[in-house]
Amino acid sequence: MARLRRLLQPPLRLRRSRSFSWKEKRVMKKWLNRLAIGCGSLLALLVIAGVALFYATRPSERFFRWVVSDATRVEVRQGGMVPRTGVTPKIWFEVDEPHAVRELIDNLRIIDPGNMIISCGSQGNPTFDFYKGSKLITSVALHHGHRVRAMWWLGDATLTEDSRQYLLTLLKSHGLTEDDFR
């Protein structure tokens, strides 16, 4: 029995109470203050990042214009923003004249949805790929002829009526029918 008691005892005897010297208390207080400041700074950065992410992922015409402002070419292709693996999407037409690209960007106007997120389950058709030289800047898919979704948005943005008419006229002028983009 005594043998079992010795085996179950902790190897070290721990002091039950200890008082700290004034130097140790000062060091601990500094450390705790630094920890509190670090945690507060980290929390502030997380809040700022969350707000920035919210505003970047909701449909915004101003942010969209900033992203595509350097576009030099636009490809209009069949299919949605996420092409199927192994399938090369059909490119319907390309806009590469600077004034035509600028006109297309200027005519893509959306109604600010506020904090509301509207989205359908489709990938959209057609998709407008905006390029700067040979580098893809972003993709914007037309959904059901009246909404668009950029690749970083969480939802769809409703086009203004003038913008909708412009896009439908542009697509029809290149030989597409409404059945191609519904």
C-alpha cells in the first residue's frame, strides 16, 4: 500500500502560495499591458479587414469601374464565369478598340443594391472578360438579360434599363439572339 501511495504522488512538491517581488510584478504588468495593446490592435485590424471585405464583395459600380479602368480589351464568350474543366468556351466576339472598350465600360451601369444580396444559381451567359494586354483583370457574367455578377461579388447587381438595352443591342449587333443569353 505504501508503495502504491509513493507511485501516485507527484514527483515535485508544488508551493501552494507565492508572493512576487515588486520587480516581478512590474515585469508582469508591462507584459500584460503589451499583450492587451497587441490584442486590441489585432482586433481593430480584423474589424477593418471585415468591413473592407464586405464592401469589396458587394456589388458596387464605383469599385467595378476602378477595377476595369485599365482594360484594353474585352472578350465576350459563351458560358458562365466558371468554365467547365476541359471545355474551351466559344468566344462570340472581341472588343479591342480603345473607344469601344471605354463605351462598354461606361454603359455598364448598375442599381446600387445597398446591403441586399440578390443571387440566382446560374453561372450566367454570356461572360465579358476584361483584359489589360493579355492579363485577365476580371470577368462579368450577364444573368437572364437584366443582372450582372462580377467574379468577386457575392451576389448579382441589377442593370439600369439604359444599360440593359445597350448590352442587348450590342449582343444582337454581333449576331446573337435572345436564346443565346437567356
